[in-house]
Amino acid sequence: MSAFTPREASDFEFEEVLYEKGDWIARITINRPHAYNAYSTSALRELRTAFEDASFDDRVGVIVFTGAGTDAFCTGGDVKEYEALYTRRPRDYWKYMGLFQAYIESIVNAGKPVIARLNGMAVGGGNESQMACDLAVMAEHAFIGQVGTRVGSVAAGGATQWLPIMIGDRRAREMLLFNGRIPARQALEWGLVNRVVPSVTHEGKLIEGATDEQIQKARRGEDGYGLSLEALDAAVDELAEKLLLQFPECTRYTRQQVNFWKDLAWHHTIGHAREWLALHYASFEPWEGMRAFVQKRPPRYMDVRERAASGGSSEFVWGPPARECPECGAEGLPSDFGFCGRCGAALPAVGSNGSGGAGRARGGSPAGAGAAEG
């Protein structure tokens, strides 16, 4: 009996991933449509397990990776989870990044060709996920984008490493610095995907080359417009069938050779990214960017810049932990506090406290112990 006796897909009790195997194809689906298929911490574990099983199963020759529904392939990490957990415990983001790294590498190192079926938007880590795959087929109503600098993070989970390789340096900088949307036809022209297929319908019939207006109506289901993934499935199946008619060992080693530049860029940077991002989660930018996302408001980008330009702190929410309380001796109080967060005593006014001076004191309620607001 082999140590790698294949398991049935139904043996895995996944909660956020759909997994099926049959006819030499494994299909892995992120099943979180309520969150636009953003992956949670637990979803990363399930995805890695599914890719590992498909990789080791000799009954599988091709892996198809997609998302549930028609809105999103994947929108990266769950920002609500980031805001609720990791801005409060940055050290845990280092652990999370370990799971994310293992997930991405389970795709790259699958040993079998992986087709990204882009049934909707691929944003942030969703774009990084599809770039980890070998091939990508995109529905025409979908788009691709990055969001790192807009939400207080850096897209160092594949985008900073692989976009210059795939689409060139200038285009990569445009995507990473501006966080704009790349429509399907432009994604094809740039080399982000291999195929784009029609997905917009009018009165039940697919439209070739749908306009932006038609795409928007189809997403909203207006004026007889709708969405169909029939052509997407046909194109994915066609590629899968072609891949199955190749020798598996030669295919595996071809992937390994072609992955050279991706592996080189990835392994030279991902460890550093993991460390830096974990530390960065203790600073003002991710706190503000992710709270803004959760609260559905524009981030206060210029506030960060104005803090630094005025000699204040652009790194800490309430200024650096530089003050002491003369009453109770508490140390490390945020420099913007006007009152001690431990005993409630008023802190002495200072001409400059490293974060804009006493005139900017905004926190430290005089309500007594337990009133810290840092």
C-alpha cells in the first residue's frame, strides 16, 4: 500500500472551500461569496490542503482553481479579519503570512498545471493567487487589480515579485502604485491572462466584446442583461483536455523550469516581506486604511502626510510612547495624550512632545484607571 494512497474529495470536511475530483481534473473553489471570496485564515489552511491532495493524487492531471459565483474569483485576504485581529496582534500576522506563503507555494509547487478560472474580479491577493497558477482564463465582465497601498499594506505576496516579470516594470508600477482596475481585454493585452471569453448576455444570448455599460448592466441584472459562465467553463475544459494529452512527468519538469524566475524573485523576498509586514501592522497606516475599509469611508491619506510634515508622528495612532505620568509614574504613554491612561491625572503641558505638542493632545480620558485610549 502506498504512503500516498489517494483520498476521496468528500473525505475532506472543508467549510470554506469546495473540492471535487473526477475525470482527471481536481476543482478547487473558494466558497466565500458573501466576502467576495476573500480568504480567511482558516480558508488558507483548507486551500493548502486541497492543493496538496490534488498534487499527490495520481488520478489528477490538471487542477482548476476558481471562486464561487460570478462576482469574484478572489479578493485576497479578508480585510475585516485583518482589522479585527492582526492590527491588534501584529505578531499573529507573521503567523498568518506563514500560512499564506504555504498556500501560494502549494499552487506553484503543485507538480501539475493549474488553471485559474477567473469568474469575477481578481483583486489584491486574488491577483497574486491567479499569477501563481500556470494559465488563466478570464470572463469578460471580470477585472484585475491591486489594493495594497490603498489599505495600508504592501502587495508583497506575489505582486511586487511577479508583476514585473509578467507585464514589465512600468506596467507593474502602475498597477501597484495606483491600484486601478485592469479590465479583461487589457489584462489579455498585458499578458496577465491567456484567454478572455464572453460572459455578458442580453436576453439570454452571449455578447462578443461587451461594452463597459453593458458589463455594468449585466452585473446589476438590468434591462435584460445578465452573466453566464458557460463560455468560461468551455474554455477552461478545452485547456484542461489539451494539458491531459501531454506526458505528466515532462509537464511537471517543464513547470519547474519555467518557474525559475518566479521562484527566484519569490524566495529572495517573501521572508523579508513576512517580517516587515508583521512589524508594519503595529503602525498607523494599516490601522487607518483597514478601519476605513471596514467603515466604508475614504482613508485619511493626507492626515498621515500632514502629521509627518508638521513634525508629528505618522507612525503611531496617538504619537510615540514617550510620556510619563508624574502622579503614578506610568511610562510609555502616547505623546498625544493629555491625561494619564492609567490614573487619569492631567499630564503637564510641554512645548513639543514629538507629535505636534500639547496643543494636539487628543486622548487619555480623566476617567481614571482603565481609560487608556491608545
